[in-house]
Amino acid sequence: MTTYEQALPAAVEWLAGHIRGRDVREALPKMAEAYEPMEQLFDYAAEDRWLASRGR
């Protein structure tokens, strides 16, 4: 049996490799369809503001 913590690094590595150099909509079409508009999932500006507000 594998724990979440044990499985996560391999899952993230696979996902990063799967989408590297590709448009996420093409790489993960079902996710793109379910979460349209995709920009809501990747709001890096909001993440940057959140990190900055915590001194990071």
C-alpha cells in the first residue's frame, strides 16, 4: 500500500512531464473541458500576491 505522501512526488513528476512543452488544453482535454475557463485554475498573479502578503 502506498500513502498519499509517498505517491505524490511521482504523480507530480508524471504530470509535469506529460504537459511539458504542450498546451494544457491539449495535454489534459477532459480537465480543460471540466474547468473552462482554464485560467481560473492557474491564477499565478493571485498566488504571487498571496505569497507576497506572507513575506515570501
